[in-house]
Amino acid sequence: MHRVSLVCLALAGLFGAAQAPAQDLAYSADISIDVMPFVAADDDIVGDAAGTPGAIELGGLPAAVDVIAYHVADGKPFFVVDAATELPGGLLIDGRDVVLYDGGSYEVHFDGSEKGLPAGVEIDALTMEGEALIFSLDVDAEIDGLLVADEDLVLFDGDYGLLFDGSGLGVPPAYDVDAVSFTEDGQDLVVSFDTGGEVAAVEFYDQDGILWQGAAAFDLYFKGSSIDSSLEAGDLDALMLGGKPVDQGLLFKDGFEVGGFGAWSSASP
């Protein structure tokens, strides 16, 4: 069985049947939430270290945009916003772009329009493995001939391929993967959906994380309401475990790492 890892929340009391060692987390919601000692807007990333929340600096983002995807690699944050906007310094971006913030300025790390993402779509979940991007879209679309549903995860390592085929795994088409990240051990994938529901007899809300264990095996990994009760009124729409990237070198660890990432998917484990 090939296992891919995604973000989990590892604070005492967060986990259901699947357990993980205590680790820090970062997250954003689609509404303002009072995490004490501050109120986090939908364009804020909350960093939670050992149960103590604080704001993660992303510079002066316009208040009209919502951060909908987030990842950290080499100590630098990468993010996506939900609308076309101009960032400080004059950089024009939209929801197809992955932006790198170096602490003082912004640059486009992944230009969605140049890479074939059609107009009108947004990247609403993001993680990375080395130079490869793993992301979900907010709507169904076609990218360079690849049909992608909003419940899928796309892997881009120079070419596009499906890493997580949601419909093939029994995920209803009404669900949208809107948060994803790697666990530090690189063994399992955790996704969050934009709606509450049920997958493979696992019930969840839109602020919860679902562990994917390969094939069609899912488990409830954490309850988002355990992060903060104010999340019950909103949707968890950006998530990452820890403040550093998962440096695993290879995505799969079972001796089958032949060829590019695009050779593997949930449909052909």
C-alpha cells in the first residue's frame, strides 16, 4: 500500500481513532475567529505552538482577500488567495497563483495562467514535496487534457497527474478538498472538505481532518472544533502541520519510487 502524508492537528484531545505525536500546526478559516488573545481574520494564518495561538506574518495582505491555501518550505511561506488582487510592491496575482513571501517581498512561485490552469479556477488546497506541488481546485476543470474534479488532488512535477482521485475513492462529487498537508513522518494524507458529510462510513464536519490510508480507507484524524470552538461556525480552508517542510526526499517509501510522481495515483497504488 502506498501512503502519502498530509497535515494533521496534533494537540492533546484533537484526535479520533488515528493518533499522532504532538506537533505544532498552522491554519486559516473562511471567517474571522476569536482564538484568544486575538481575532484572526480570514486572511490571517494562525500558528499554534503547544496550544498557544499567534498570527503568522504574511506582510500586508489586502483585507478583501482570503488566504485559502498555505505551506511552508525552507522556512518560507507559500500561499494562495481567493481573488485577483495587488500585493504590496505592485505584484498582481489571482487564485491560480502560488505566492512566496520571503519576509519582505512577494514573488509568484507558480504562475497558474502560464501553467495551463483555466481562468476562473482557484487553488484551494496546497502542499509540496520538494519541488513538486500537490493541490486541489475549487471547481471541476481540465488542465492540459487532464480532467480534474474539485474532490481530487493534482500533482505537478513538471507534468500534471492525479494523486488523489476522489470519485474513484468514493468521495461524493458535492465535496471539495479545501485543505491538505503532510504529516511529519510522511506516511499518511489528511484532507479537509468544504462541507460536512460522510466518506467510507466516516462522519465529519468541514473543520475536521480526514486521514487517507490508501485505497478507499479513511479515518477521522482530528476534530477542528478542538482547536478552537469558534471554528464550529466556519470552514477550515488552509492547514499545515509544523513550521518546516517534510524532507522525505521521495514521496513513497516502499521501494516503488521508480519514475516521476505522475506515475502514481490513488487509482493505481
